[in-house]
Amino acid sequence: MEWLKKNAKWLVLVLLLLGVLVGVTIYYKMFRRDPVWVEQQRNEKKKLDDLDRLLDKQGDPNAK
């Protein structure tokens, strides 16, 4: 119990930092948009899919 009284301010500081870390993590997971690199990958994939679709249309006259 004496150890707790001696180190109470450090314990409070560590718990506060852990709370902030957990809060920031939850915020970023729930409310933040995807990181820029994820968006870039998605756009790149969309471009490639569009290009594939265009090439398929040119190769096959019956393609949609």
C-alpha cells in the first residue's frame, strides 16, 4: 500500500496515457477515412478494372 502512495502520480499518468492511446485508436478505427495509400490502391485497381473492361469490349463485340 505504501508503494501505491509513493507512485500514485506515475500510476495515474500511465493510466491516463493508456486511456488516450485507446481513445485515439478507437477514433481512428471508427471515424477516420482510410489512409491515403489504401485509397490510392483502390483507385489503381479501379483504373485497371476499367481498362480490362474496355479491352474486353474492343475484343468481343457482344460484350456489355
